[in-house]
Amino acid sequence: MDQRSPSPSFATDALADFEEVVFLRDPRSGARAIVAVHDTTLGPAFGGIRRMAYAGMDAALADVLALARAMTWKCAMAGVPAGGGKAVILDRPGLDRAAAYRLVGDAVARLGGRFHTGPDVGTTDGDLAVVASRTSHCATKAHGDLGGSTADGVFAAMRATAAHAGFDLAKATVLVQGVGAVGQPLCERLHAHGARLVVTDVDGARAVQVAARLRARVVPADQATTVACDVFAPCAIGGVLDERVAEKLPARAVCGAANNVLANEAAGRVLHRRGVPVAPDFVANAGGLVHGVCVELFGQQPERERFLRIGETVARVLAESRAKDVPPEVVALQHARERIRRSAADSAPRA
Ligand code: NAD
């Protein structure tokens, strides 16, 4: 008999650092979703619900794991007593949307406070109302403008990134990819600050609407990474910068809201070698998380200073990146891991 262990599969290896991953299927509607709790060393897990048409279960799993991990690093860098989690719903034509969100809401309820959820790409206020009808651990409209808070943090991070790169954001051209819940308020803040805007969105009408209001130039969605600008601000989906795109990106800095914007570590190394500072996404886009944690765990709205601190953290990370000649996302990840390691050591029972 063959005594060797079975060859490792993608899923089991990738799950090794997760506390809990729940696969969900509603037998009546066929709706499918995954909820992942990555790490609760610092506090209960926080993460929004993404609804997207995935190629299949493997793609959805890969996405939810990467997003949940990024939430853990985000919480650690934002200095909030929370950990990382995420939920994804597999979208498809004819999906019973309410059933899908009820499915996730019930799973969040069963986790009993170990996971708090809220908005992400594809999830509207109406969807969140469905989730909130099943669990109290869901951020809704009543919590305040989470997208606006994320935009506040990204704006602070962008000012710090521009200063680090040696230019004034008020005189800069910023290309915002995706003008949704975060991209739009970010454009408003940039416009008020004096920056010139270039916007793009797969929803062309939305881009045109924002452009008309904020005197921006619209470019087609497939030109987002080829149009010259001072700051490239990805506020749509992740993975938009791989090595090939990074090598040619005609921007002096990168700072946006999209999670996991670097497709791989090599893309980060290319931009670092080219002298293009990248504000680590899990540091820059923490504003909504900070807002959600303040309301959910402490029952209060966050002070504005908390978003300004995101800019200070980005400035410190970029300075260390330059001093050590290491890409900024590597520096930030080291700090996040160290904070979790120290917290785990502090709370370990003494012999
Ligand atoms: P959203 O769904 O409200 O907006 C996304 C926008 O991007 C939409 O207008 C959509 O049409 C557009 N879009 C999608 N794919 C595109 C593409 N390939 N090219 C151009 N445009 C595209 O989402 P959001 O809440 O604004 O979040 C945007 C990003 O920021 C996501 O990656 C999300 O995970 C991240 N993020 C959001 C928050 C938050 O508070 N909402 C917090 C942290 C991170």
C-alpha cells in the first residue's frame, strides 16, 4: 500500500494560517458563499462582503483568503483591536440576491461576534440591510459613511506619498480607477484640494457623471495604467499591477483604495526599483475599517485625526522603505506581523 501522504492541494495549503473558513450553499436557491476568519489575535475579525462573478469556487476561495489576510495586516497597521476576515458571494445570472445575503448573515450570526462584516465591492446598502436582519454584527448605512472615511484615509496617504516623491498633490494629476463608494469621495477631496483629475470606470456613465461634476477628464477603462499621471489611484479591483504593467506604469506614485493592488511581490519590486513609491494598500485604505471598528466595538464615531494618522503611518513606511532599500509593502507587512507576534506573546500563558 502507498504510505505517502496525498499530494498537497491548493486549498489545504492555503488555509494553513486561517482560524476558520466556512463554505456555504443554500440548498433552496443554490446561492454559494465563503466566509473566512484569518486571525483574531488582536481582536474580533472585521471584513466586508464582496459579491462577484468568480470563475469558480477556487477563484472565490483564493480571493477571500487574500482579502481576509490583508484585513489582518490592515488592522495591525491601523492600530485597532481587531483581526482579519472577509466574505465572498459567488455571483451568477439569476442569483437570488436576498437569499445569498441571508446565507452570509446567518453564518456571521453563528460566528457569534468573532466576525463583523460590512460593505465591499458589489454589496449595496440594501444588501447590508438584509444581512443586518440576520445578525447584529454588520455595519450598515446607520454606522455612517464608511466609503467617505476610506477616502479620507486614502487622501491623507496620498498627500504623504506625494510629499515623499517630492511633488505637491495640489498641483498634481491623479488618475482614479473606479469611481464608486470610495473613488467618488476621493475625487471630491482631490478636486477641493486643487488636483487635476483623470477618471475611468467600466461603468462609463458613472465616470462621465463624476467628470462633469468635478471637471475631470475621462479615459477608457482599458487605458487606466497607460495614461500619464502623477498618482495612479486604483479604487476598483485588486491585481491591476503585475510586473509587466509595473515596468511601464507612467506614474510617479501609486496610492489608492483597492485591496491587493499588486498582483505579486515582483510587481512591488519593479516599482521600487523604478523609484515609484507605492503606499501599501492595507495601510492607505484603512479609514473605513477604523470607522467600522469605532462604531461596532466602542459605539462612537471616529475622530478625524484617526484618518490623518494613516498619512503619518504611510510617511513612516515610505521613509523606512527608502532607508532600507526594501519595497514599502514588505516594510509594512513586517511591522504588521511583528505587532501580532508581540500581542500573541504578551497574551500567552506564562509557564
Ligand atoms: P464600488 O463597487 O462602490 O466601486 C468600484 C467601482 O469600480 C465601480 O464604479 C465599478 O464600476 C468600477 N470598476 C470595477 N472594475 C473596474 C475596472 N476593471 N476598471 C475600472 N473601473 C472598475 O467599490 P468601493 O467600495 O468603492 O471599493 C473600491 C475598492 O476599494 C475595492 O477594491 C475595495 O475592496 C476597496 N476598499 C473599499 C473600502 C470601502 O470602504 N468601501 C475600504 C477598503 C478598501
